[in-house]
Amino acid sequence: MSISDLITKTQYVIDSQGEKQAVLIDLSVWAEIVALLEDLEDAAEMEQLRLEDDEAVPWEQAKEVLSR
């Protein structure tokens, strides 16, 4: 879903002066936003790990250690 799609599906709660005070979105849209935020967080964590100078462990070796 694009940002413009999100904006068109957004409803606003306004006060007596017509000022926007809150946002209403469908639960399905919220779930998609949360999923996108989780993906961004995962990508940021992966980038941080990549930038660290720690030695990478081959998957087979890590799997063996985890299975113990």
C-alpha cells in the first residue's frame, strides 16, 4: 500500500473549531502499517549487525550450537 493510499483511507476527528485532533484508520490498514514498521526495524537491526566488526558464523555451525 502506498502512502497516498493510506492518506485516502484516513479519516480525521476534528474539534469544534474544525482542527484535526486524531486519526481513524481501518484495522487492516493498521495491521499493514505495523508489518511495514516491523520490516523497517528488522532491516535497521540487520544493517547495524552488518556494520559491527563481529565475525560472522556460518549457518551450519550456528545451527549445530543451537541444537545442543
